[in-house]
Amino acid sequence: MNFKRLFRCGLSLVFSFILLNNSSAQQARPKLAIGIVVDQMRNDYIERYWERFGEGGFKKLVQNGYRFYDAHYTYVPTYTAPGHATVYTGTTPAVHGIVANDWYDRLSGRQVYCAGDSTVRSVGAPPNQQGQMSPRNMLAATVGDELRNFFKDKSKVIGIALKDRGAILPAGHTANAAYWFDGDSGFWISSTYYMNDLPAWLKKYNDRKLPADFLSKPWNTLYPIETYTKSLPDENPWENPFKGKDKAVFPYDLKQLSTKNGGLNILRSSPWGNTLTADLAKQAIENEGLGADNYPDLLCVSFSSTDYVGHQFGPDAIETEDIYLRLDQDLADLLRFAEEKVGKENLVVFLTADHGGATTPSYLQSRKLNAGYLESKAMIDSAKAWLKEKYSATNWILNWNNDQIYLDEAAILAQTQQLDDVEQFLCRKLARLPGVRTAIASTEIRKFECLSQPASFVQKAWYAKRSGNIHIVQDPSRMEYSKKGTTHGSSYSYDTRVPVLWYGMQLNQGVSTERIAIEDIAPTLSFLLGIPMPNAASGKILPIPQQTK
């Protein structure tokens, strides 16, 4: 019976493979694919702000496209860099290697930034570290890499974001360009990894000095502030004010505040950062001729300002509501422009997020909910005391990063020969601390396939050369952070569940409640482009119904 069932399953897989190959060969490829990642966007924001959205942005994608209602990340930590890499590689950090925004390197004893590359230089601004960036730390190929390989560099791939990692990692290794914002100069810049000089159109665009113009625009609410009923009152104790302003309340004189908040970098924490990003995306479509020939192009756009605002004010702030209402207008403008240039029938768009965000624990505490904060220093001090008491060790802990403890494995092996015992000892002790759900040892991850949460989430982001020995899993609604604003990184749904929207071409309108993984986006986009999946992709092709002619 089992052999028969296996045989039938095998036949089914063969027929599915043939069907997908035939469909891919017959379907019309889009001329332009646009991938949109909204930084720190929870899926429930679509329902929360639905009534205030216009018809051309989020509503257009939902009402005229296909929505996957229950899409999740399947690993921790849920941060910006691993999120963007996962979206475009179709695999998890354990494979693509971007295990966090930065990590501890045992060989050098230093922190490594996900996109940092000391072998390259800034292009478009005075030499500085903001330009020393490339995708070299990412181990897997992206959709853009496969697109460029398949069409032998005739397709163009460009990444754009305020954050360097939001532009670089999505675009991949073989991209024509990645552009990010340098707040010191106010210019959009790149690195010598891609080019030795900015294209003429971008130089001309930078010469317009639009960021300085936006700095002179005060940030007030788009609509009368009393109509923002989906948020907490404007003045509340759970938001971080800008430096130089006593309270986190509207309006914000950005020009005045900029002197104490990083100059033009303050635009990152305002709606204008998203507007500038959308405008540069339109400039790239126009000046690079994206979608203008028979070779499909890919534009990767990440809206970063939502993350800066989310961290500073939290998910229940009027500031957060306002930035999403304004982002909706920016989306509508970008979608309208793209359709005018290439036509909906030649366009495919997906929208997702790199992670969600937690409700501010101090606010939850005020409502008598179980929430709180952890302090890593107290945990590390306790761990050092336990190691000294049991093993007479005083220097076995090398680093704490990304809720992980890095141990000096060489010193442990030289003294005890039992790394497993040391890890398990610390895990048992740490799991008893308040706010800690459990602690998971790397020796456990090395030996076994973890099938249940939270161990499976830790394992999917564990890469031996970059990850720690012990991963701390916090209880729900716990974090190491300021008691104002919020952060992200956990395996709970407020951090893992994000929107996945598809639009364009001949895609039918609809919604699916099937639980899917973010790793499924890259294989699906590859299928629609008619190209191979990224080389390490582990996701599946999503069943988006298409219109038949």
C-alpha cells in the first residue's frame, strides 16, 4: 500500500512538473516586475487603515490582485537584512547566510555588517563607510541573479531603498545597480561594486537637491488629527520624541529638528523618505528604460521610513497611521506611472514586508496584559557567574548579539572536551530566568532536524560560521528595547505575519487563507518570469489563478 501511494505521489509530481514547464513556456512574460518591500509592515495594517486608503494603492493591489492572507516568516531573528534576502532568494538565513543585520565574526573578533565591504568605495558622495557596501556576504542567488543569467545580461535589475541593505540584498550579486540614501550629502549613492560613476540621469537628479526641499516641509497629519481613530491619542507616554522636542506630538518642524537629529537623515523618520524613494523608482523606470524591450526587467523597491517611524513611535501611534496613509498615495503614484509606461498586461507586482513589529510592551502592561522587557547585561552577568562556579571559567563568553551567546569553543574544548555539556548547562539555567521562554543550544541544532517551534525557527536561521552557541527565546511581548516605541525579531505572529499581495498581467483577483512562507515569493516570481528558481530556493510556487484567453 505504501509503495502504491509513493508511486502515485511520484506520478503526480511528474505531471505537475510537466504542467508547470508547459505553462511557463506558453505564458507571456511580463516586461517589468516590481518587487515592493515595506519595512516593518504588519499584515493587520491593511484592515486597520482600509477605510482611509485611496483606490490606487493598497486597495488596488487587494481588490484587483491576489492576496495571501496568512503569510509568515519561518525563522528568527525577524530583522530587515534576513527578511529582504529571504524574499528574493527563496530560502532561509541558514542557507543564504544573512543571519541578521550584523553578526559576530569569531575569526576577527569583530562585528560584521550584512552588506559591509571594505574592498569597495562610495560612488556619488565623498568617501565614507555608507558607500562601502556590496552583496558579497549573501551566499545564495536572487531572482534578479537568475534573470540576468537566463537572459545573458540583457535584462536589467536595480535595487532602491533609503537603507543600503534594503537596496543591495534584493538586487543580488549581478545587479546593474543598487542605490541608497546618504543622509550626510543628501545624495542617492552606490558603490564601486556596481559602477565607477553614477549614471548621468542620477547625477542630474541629485543636483536637484530634493531632500533639502522636503526638509522644509513640516510633517503634519494628512487629515484632521481628530479623525485618526485607529491610533492612540497624539500625546501618550509610549512614544519617543525627536531630540529637541519635549513631546512626540504633531506638527513636526523637520528643518528645525534636523540640527539635533542627523541633518537630512531625519527624513528617514518621516513620510518624505518614502516619497523620495517612490520618486527615484519612477526615475529609474524612465531613465533606464525598464520594461521597454522584450527582455524582462526587475525593479526592487524597499520603503524604509515605515521602519524608522515604527521603532520610534510604535504601531499604535498617529505617526504610524499617517505614514501608511501617505505611503498609500506614494504606492498609487508608482503603480500608475508603471502601468502608463508598460501597461498592466506587461507588469507584475508583488508587495510584502521584511518583518512585522510588536505592540509596545509598556502599553500592554498599562492594559494589564502580560508583557515586559529583558536586559542582556543581567543575563550575561548571570551566565558568567554560573560558568565560574561550575567550571572555574572567567572568559568563555565572547559576545552577545541577536539574542545569542557566542562561546569560546576552543577554550571550552581545551579544558573540558564537552561543548555539549556546557551549552546544555547554560540553557537550563537561562530558561529559568523571568521573561525567557527557552534557550536552545547549537549542539542540538547541529545534531537533529527541529520540527516544532521555536527550535525550528532558530535552526532555519542558524549558520555555523556566523551564529552563536545559545539562542534565547523570549516570552511573547518581551523585548530588549526602550520602553517607548517598539522593535521586532521574535518568532511570534506580530513579527512573522506580513502582507503578500500580487498584481498585474493576467492574474485573477482573489484571496487565499492558506498558510504560506515568505520563501514562496521568489519561486513564484521566477515562474511568472519564466526563469529558473534561485539556486538555493526552498519555497514553492504559489497557486495564483490566471485569466485564460
